Amino acid sequence: MPSTGVKIVDGSPARLEISIFLRDVVPPRALQFLRFVKVVIPPFNGVYLCSPTTGPEPALQDWKETIELIKETLNLPLLTLSVFMTDHIVCYEPSEDFRTTMTKEQGLLILKMILNGTLTDGSNRTTCTKANLAVRKEYGDLTTAERDDYVASVKCLMKAPSKLDSTAYPGAKSRYDDFVVVHMNMTPSVHGTANFLHWHRYYVWAYEVALRTECGYKGYQPYWNWGKYADPTTSPIFNGDAHSMGGNGESVKHAGYRLGGANIMVPAGKGGGCVRTGPFANTTVNLGPLAPSVDTSLKIPKNPRSDGFGYNPRCLRRDVSDYFTSRYLRPADIASHITAAKDIGAFQDTLQGDTTKAFCLHTSGHYTIWGDPGGDFFVSPAEPVFWLHHGQVDRHWWIWQNQDPAKRVQQYMGGTSMMNPNSKAGKIDDVQILSVTAPAISQGGLPSSSLVSSMAGPFCYIYQ
């Protein structure tokens, strides 16, 4: 193989395949969505690409300069660019080099096609570059200083004043509560619908923006890799140390509960009480409950309003256990879900739809935390680990998309009413709303077509 990284593979007499591997500037995971690009070049005036006596013809000269131009301009990692030059007799000795005649304008045209995604997933990423690309990390992979920065920013949001009308939402006492209210309002239209993944991607990103712009957070939204910790209570997320997201709830006697669409009786864990350890010890929950899923003996106080928006201060409760991580969130469960679904309809339906025999990944993550409000379908964002869980939901979708970005990124399927397949079909230009939690650049909402890629629309991030 030449030192330029060009690998020549002789296939049929009518085809020359050139694979270019570009590395070493951005992190290796930075552009996995663009890991394969295919360009087909038509015949060059009917001439042969090579001659047994004279070697490569001028028609072959273009591609040496193209390769160098791409390398110098982008330096993309893990990118395989396959160039097929058709309808020619092929002969080429790897020890020989290309001559160069391609103009810079021709090369830049190809670069533009690669950058805007027209050769891969169809998204336009004019504002996302390697200079501003963010990398979201698993919480356990953050340094303790990075975890502390994240926790401090979340607590800052919990202290900042709400931007909502206090008459309509008297229970919204903080900027953090604004995000809870938006989820409570939107739940019927963003769960079990075509926009489940798109809306939540937008929602988690808006939360990340608020942490960074309103509370000085220097990092990006971390996620919780469900399959990483066999016993979540000992994980960096829930172990209750000074750098965690708080510990399990205090151990109190309580019974199990029939949970989710599976309606399976889940045994009680070793918590159930108020969180008393770690940075989120003694955190107050202000809104809800609306759909409590804990033993009534725990006596969660009812909200003074039927819509759950009344002021109802109570402690943050958890009942973290390995029940779900040992049955439904194992690495094999996660991998098989990614490989089994061939379109976004099947992917999102099985991601968020329990069966009568098993819980889905989305439900399992929420019920691993359980408690109040972690197990409440509407009010769950009041649980600080909600955002790590839905960071993983987004990452899971991102990984699935990257298996075949050309086909999967732009897919949009499903209805518009929660778990109602006969409801009006969703459209990719449907506008997603975040109310007062929407960042300034997306006031008024964004169409789902702007939310399909983590590197297009308002987004510019990937996952580690």
C-alpha cells in the first residue's frame, strides 16, 4: 500500500476501487455517520485508464489530487471513500503514482457534497464543523471535576426562577421546573408517536443549552449506558458519593408494584424512601404526581390540582435495583434491539412498547430509578437522572441510525396520538414545541426534519 493511504483493489475489468482512510485529527468516533461514501465517475472520453505499455492515462490523474485535497481540507477519521471509475479496462501497479490534473474547483465541489451530507444521510450540516463538534460522554467516563461541574449546573437550574406564568403553573418554582411542565404538557403527543425520538432529542439538547448558557456548564449532556453497570446502585451515577447523581432512596418497607404496559409485578427494591446521600440529597420535587407507580403505603401526597401543576413539595424518592438491568438492559438486549429493527417504525415501537412478557428499553431505564417522580410517566424529568437516561435513548437511536445513515436518518413513521396506530400519521415537517424551554435560536419550535441528525439543524454533537 502506498504511504498516501491509497489502497488499490482490482475487481472486474470494468472497475477500479480506491479506498481512502483518513485519520488523526478529530477523535476516531467523531464522524461515524460518514464512515462510507461512494462516488461513481463516468467514462473519461472513452479512453482506457491504463495501457500495458505506457501506464496510467491522464484520465486517472485527477484522483491523486482529489485524495490530497480531501486529506488537507477535512482530515476526517474513519472515512472510507470508494471511487468507482466505470467502463474502463483497469491495470495499475501500486508502486506507480497518479499524475494530477483535477482543478481545485472540481475538488471543492466533491468536498461540498461530502460536507453537506448529500452522499450519506441527506442532512444539511452547514453550521456543524469539526471546530464546534461536541462529544457527549457516559457519566462514569467523566472526570470527577466534570461530574461536579454538571451537578452544580443542574442545581443552579433548580435555584433559578421559573419563566412560566405562576397562575397557570403555581407548582413551577424554578427554571428546572419549566422543563418538567413542558414534558407534562407534551407527554400525550410525544410518546408512542412518530416524534418520540425527535422531540426528546430536541428536549435534551435544550436542557443542555440551558445548563451551558444559564448556569455556566462547560461540558455537554452526559448519558447513562444502561448495560455498563450490572448493579446500578454501585455505579458512579447512583453510589451516593460526592460526585454522583445522588444515592438510592432510604430503605423503607414497601411492596412491589405492577408496572408498565407489561403489567408485570416488580418486587420492591432496597430503597423507596427519600434520597439522603450525594449531591441531590434532600432535593424537593414540586410538581405532580400524575401517574404514580409506587406502593400506596409510601403515601406520596396528591397534587392539589388534577392536572398536576399545583405546588406539591415533597422529597425526591428512589428505589434503584438491578431488577431491570439484569433482565432487560443487558448489553445483549441493547445490541439485539439495534440489529433487529430495520426501519424507524419497528425501532421506536419496540424501544418504547412493553409486551405482556417483557419491558422495553425505555421503560426499563425509567423503572430502574423508580420511586417518585422517576416512575411517573408525566413528571419523570423532575428526577435528575432522567436526562442521563434520555441521553442514552438518543445515543441508542444515533447508533441505530449510523448502521445505515443513507436510509435511516431521514425515516419518519408513526401516528400523532400516544400508542394509537390509527391516529393521523405524523409528517417529517411537523413542528415540535418546547415552549419557554426552547433555546433562543429555535423559538417557535422546529420541524422534525431539522431534528433527524445530531450533526444537522441546531445540533452539532456525537457520542463517545
